[in-house]
Amino acid sequence: MQLWHKKRSFPPQRNRQNSIQKYVPAMIFSSWLGTYADLIMVEQQMYSFPIRPFPALFSINIAFTVFLLPITTAFFLYYVEKLNTTQRFIVVLLLGFFMPLVEQLSEKVGWFNHSSEWRHLYSFFGYIFFMWLVCKFHFWYSYNNRIPRH
């Protein structure tokens, strides 16, 4: 007779790996989408990245589009897939309000410069559209490949 059960504090490695893998297509999609959006906006001289890795090769900050954006996308999708449609809308709207503030902070630090024609309202709607598109892609891909939601 066993007097106690050994509780695991973490799920088995296989489950954790599968849960990360289900976000990889959306992470790649967000990286691709963010990279091309930045390339277009930098080419149009709407903004620039004064501090960026490999400035001789890239006009954009690839550290953001290749690393930070996909990682934050995975966290974002992990949380929003647990919400209903109304709650998702509210989260996306709040993040849409929050991201222009992050951009302004990035400008003060020197990581980001906007042209004089830039309006932070563009960022508000741009991030809302970006998050909506990434969510749609993730749910479409998950449904078509039968990846279970949490």
C-alpha cells in the first residue's frame, strides 16, 4: 500500500515540447510579417532603427523581428487561446493601446526613430491588425492540423 503519490511539479518533457511546437508556425509567420512590415516602413522612411545588429547588412532591427517578436507571439497566443472572443478583443485592444507607449519609450532610449509624418495612431491600428492576423493564422493552422487548444 502506497501512503502518498509522488506529484510532478512539471508536465512530462514530451507534453511541454509539443505545446511549444504548436506555436512555431505562428511564430515564423509573425517573424515574417514583422520583418516585411519593418522593411516596407523603413524603405518609406516612416521610421528607422539607429541601433541594430549588423547595420551594414540590415536596415531593420532583426533582433526584434527574428527573436523578440516570435517569443512574445508565443506568449500572446498561449494566453489568448484560453479566452473567449470578447476577452480576446479586449486584450488585443489593450495591447494596441500599450504598444505605441512602448514605441515612444524605445524612441527615448534611442532604439527607434519615427519620421515627423508618423502618427502613433498608425501603431495602434497596425498592432491590432498584426495581432488579429497572427491569431487568425494560428487558429486556422491549428484547426487544419488538428492541434488541440489548452
